[in-house]
Amino acid sequence: MGVNRELSIKGIVQGVGFRPFIYTLALEHELHGYVLNNCNGVYVEVEGRPLDIDNFTQKIKTKLPILARIDSLKIKNGTFKEYKDFKILQSNHSDTKRAIVSPDIAICDKCLNEMNSKENRRYKYPLINCTECGPRYTIINTLPYDRKNTSMYKFIMCKNCQAEYDNPLDRRYHAQPISCYDCGPSIRLYDNKETLLCEKNEAIEEISRFLKQGKIVAIKGIGGFHIVCDATNDEAVKDLRMRKKRSKKPFAVMFSDLNSVKEHTICNEKERELINSKERPIVIVEKNSSTSLSNEIAPDIKRLGVMIAYTPLHHLLFEHINFPIVATSANRSNEPIYRTFEQIRDNLGSVVDAILDFDREIINAVDDSVVQVVEGEMQTLRLGRGYAPLSIPLQNSNSQKILAVGAQQKSAIALSNSDAAILSPHIGDLESIESFEYFERTIETFKHFYDFESEKIICDKHPDYMSSKWAKSKNVIHSEVQHHYAHILACMMEHDLKEKVLAFSFDGTGYGEDKMNGEAKEGALGYKSLWGSEIMICDRNTTKRVGHMMPLPLLGSSLSIKEPRRMALSMLFECYGSDIEDKLNLELFSDFSSNEIKTLHKVWEKRLNSPLTSSMGRLFDIVASLTGLLQITDYEGQSGLLLESLCFDEKALPFNYAISNGLIDIKPMIKEIITLSLNATKQDIPDRFINTLVAIISDFSDLYPNLPVLFSGGVFQNRTLFQRVLKQLKKRSRVCYMQEKSPINDGGIALGQLCYALYN
């Protein structure tokens, strides 16, 4: 006796070979019915013997296609209809759009083998792909994920591609970017003045010659262009720094394969696994001291961002060169990655010597993901290609349409889509017109994906953030979430934490609420203070600030963020008063005239344009400045990387400090650091400083022994600090949480804002 079952499946189930997987399973179990994509995910109706249907359903859960993820599978009894076979039907567009957009995935081994087989019709084809790899998010206009809704709509399939596309048993069944030499996009190489140099695979050979000559080129990838040069050529990398006006910030390096990475770096098993994963992120690893890579790639630091070739075009390029390449995002400082030839030509024509392009449009730009490994777990630093958009299943369906617009730096947006919280890829810092336009474009993209019109907008409390101004300009209900609480909520959202936690939210800056244990504390001369060393007891609904570092004036406000020497002066005035030049003989003073120091003391004394900050990021700047490592920053987080590179002694004694009523007094530590600096014994300072922070965190953790401990904020990107903290707390058998999938820095703020809106 046959029965009918209806299956509704949600998750990452479109564009990943899920329907042919269902089709094959149905044939295997002799079931009849059909499968189709709809705007919720995938719908299946099957008829057959109950045991066969049960086995079929079990295999759906356990033998998924490599790129698929099931968030929910609902089964109900249907009316028996006596289907005669099993079919894959056309997509159903009638329902609200709830399906999850799949991230872009690196070329799979099957396609790579075909590309290297002379007998295959796609031999050396630079845009080969299938349902197990290739572009997804970057080519989608709207859902469902059908070819007509992608940038491939204009490429009419040839007879052979059409046959593969139509065959449910073929690996390319409904692979929307499917193409070949006869019907696909074309590769072209131009000089920086738009003169066509050559086409097809000859263009790849020619650009390899440019690289061998030490030239700088732009190469189109999945989500945008890279600027590329020979990573072993000092002059080429120096030239790139000069042309791009990027004096010190590290570049990422692309290698041909994992073996090549091993020659130049020191990687553990988890790092190798991530480097070689289907997502192919940039992974931050330790440099090998014997590497032949240019020292100009990551000056003065011992870590390196590495990735391996992830598109067929990259693999073909490495057939012609025998060296790794710098592969940095093609953009101007603080702007989004460029996705069009015209953007490269108009904005980077003076930077690159040639441009390798193809005419498959990138609809949605996406940068490379950046991750690192901390105590055996992945930590996301930038959410991009391979992982974004990030979807986190909601335990209970939510009908509210909420948009969270994130922070100012490392901007990203998040929205609720009934069954999932969705976090966008990295957008960038909203400090330019181009970045803000991309922010608005990303919002429109996600609204278009999901027919989404926000009923509520959530933003940061900082009134000057462009994202907050945008939220307040809309005729929609809006609310605000304190910056550091949003950091914590992002982690709680990712791990579905409902209980109270002891949370450490350490970063560079964030608009404060000027409260400590419920008592109002006014900022200087009416300023709101800027937080950044927050210790809180939180759940999804409430937060209480139980600790923070002593606040200091930011001399000249944002100038102090760019100039660590100003923060160091502020600290010295706090410790020693006005006549610091007479009392101390520090290298720092050579960066100022005596009149400048006197003027800045008046600024400090009267709090002129100098809001108070308790930022942990600024404390790193102070220590880097006092030890002579850094007086003016070239990039965000530089002081932390420089200090980390000098750490070698995990057992170094911490400096002295004091904690009173939750207020952390670091003046004793600063005085010890100055004594060491004056005695020319600086080598111990980085380790002792890091271990002081570990000790402070441990002290607060001991005050709340029954609470799980949570970490968020950009300071915890410092791997040495975070590893030492986790080791200490694990010795105490404490349960610890950190973000893994969502960025631990401001790139995760939107997710935390969304969490607050969903549960309050």
C-alpha cells in the first residue's frame, strides 16, 4: 500500500545540486512524485511504501551534497495521487522569498580534473564550474536561483551545455553558470588605457609574462578584481606600495597549492584544513623565517595572510609562473572592492599596467574572507567569499522584517528572514561616498533577494555614524543598541545563548552610555565618553557594565586614533603631570616640540576637543608609542600586530595594576613600562603587557565563577592575547565562547543589533 508524503526543506538547498540529489535518491528507492525549488527552499512530494520513504528521508539528512545545508525539514501526510514516475519540476515563484542565497565556492576537484584533461571539451577552459563549485551570490539578481535571474542570462547555452543542464543525472544539472568555449563568457587582456592586447587563453599567458617582468596587473576573480604582482620580487612589491599609497599594511599572498604554502609558512593542521577548504579564505599564519617572499609584503610583523588558487583562471595562471603572487583587493583606501573593468580603468589606471577581464558580470561584489585559528577554532576577521552571506537558523520563525545597519568601520548589514538571521558580506568603512553608495546598494540587493521592506531598523548609538544617520532618515521605526553590547549579542546569536554571561567586549572605540554600576558618569565638558574595554554581565535582554579601564582624554579627538603618540602623552600627563620632559627622557618626545607638548597639556587639562575614552585599542597604542614601536599609524590594529610580533615568553610576569569597584587603574603598569624603556630593557614589555591583560581578564572571571565567559571585539583579533586568555580560563574549567562564523570585530555588529531586535 503506497502513501504520499510532502517534504518542505529549508536551508542552503538551491544552486548546490540538491534537486538532482533528491531525484537520484527517489529513483534509488523506487519512489514517484516530484521535486521543485520554491522561494522557501525545496519542496518534495513522494509516493511509495512507507519504509522506502523513511529510508529516503533519512538519506536526505545524512548524505547531503557537499555544499548543501538543511536548517529544517518538515514532513506531512498528503493525498495519494498515483504518480507514475519522479520528475524535477520548474521553480514555483508564488511564495514569499525565504530561500537562502548560497556563497561562492572554489573550483572543485572534479572540474579541476576536467580542465586538465586533454580529452575533455573544457580542457583549459578558464570559467569551468558545476553545481559543486563556482559563483553563486556574486551573479544573482534575485531569487529563486535560476539562470534567468543571474548575470549568465545573456549567454545562450550551446547544444552540449544544454544537454548537461537538462540531465538530472549530470553534475551540471541546473548549474546556472554552466558554459564552455562555444557559449560562455570571453577572457580579454587590456592595457591600462583600454587597448585590447589579446583574448582567450593567450591573455593568461601574456599576463604571466607581465608578472615575470615585475609589472603590476589587475585580474578579475569571483567577487571582484585583485591587484597582483610577483610576491618574491622586492621591487615589484615596493612599486605596488608606492602606486597604491599603502606604506605598511600587509598584503595577502596567493599560492598555487597547499604544498607551496608550506614552503613559506608554518601552519598547523587546522590552518591547513582552512587554506585547502572549499571556501578558500585568506588564513593568517606564521611566516617561515627562510621564506623567499618579499619582506615588503608584511613589514615588521611575523604573520602572513595566505590563500590558494580558487578559480580555474587562477590555476591556469599558475601553470605559467613558478612564484606566489600578491593578491590584494583592487580598490582605493577604505573603498569596496571594484567589480567592473571601468572602475579599474578610471580609479586604478595609474596603479596597474594591464587588466585581465571577462564578460560575466559581477552583480554583487564580495571580498576575500579572512580568518585565523585560535586554540584550534576558526575566528572570522572578514566575512566574504565562501562564507557570505552568512545565515544563522532561528529556532522559532519570526514574522518581523528587521534591518540592522551595523557600525561605521567594517560595515555590514543583517536582516531577519522568517527562519534565519542573514549577515551580509563585508562592505567596508563608511568614510567615502563610494563606500556609502555600496552600503545602500547592499541593502537594496538584499531587499531585492527577499522582497524585503523593513518594518524596523536597528542602528548604533553613535550619532555621527553614517549607518545611524541613514537609519534615522528613513520613515521607519528605528531603535539603537549600544556598540559593545551589540558585539556581545552577535556572539550570543551565533551560539544561541539565552543564559547570562560574563562578557569582555574590547575594541578601539564605541559610543558609551556613561554609566558604571547604575550611577551616571558625565563625560568631560558634555562629551559622551568612548568605551572600548567593557566587562559586562548580559543576556539577550539586559546588560550591566561591571568593569572597564580608567578613561583618558583623546587629545584632538580622532587625531589620537591616527597618532598613538597623542594617547601616550595623555597617559603621561595622567601619571606625571605637566613637566614630563623634565622628568623623563623618552624617544616619544622627539616627535614633538616643547611648545607642542605644552599646548597639548593645556588641551588635556581643559579637555578641549578631547572626549574621554576607556578603549583597550588605545591602550595598545599607548604601549606601542612608549616603547618606540609606533607614533603614527599606517593601518588599523597596527600597534597590536607590532607588539604581538615581539612576544616570545608566555610565562612573563604581568605588570602591576589595580582594580577598584570595577575600575581598572593601569597607571602602575605604565610607570613600570617607562622605567624599562628608560633602562633600555624594552624586550620584555610586549609579553608582560599581554600577560597583564590576561591577568585582568582572569581576575574579573574569578569574581563571577558560575557564569560562562564570552569574548567579542576587535582587540581579540590579537591571537597571542586571545590564546593566552583561553588557556588560562580553560585551566580554571571555565566555559568560553567566541565568534567563529561572524566577524569578531565591527563586521559582526549588525548581527548583534539584529539579535537585540528579535528578542526585545
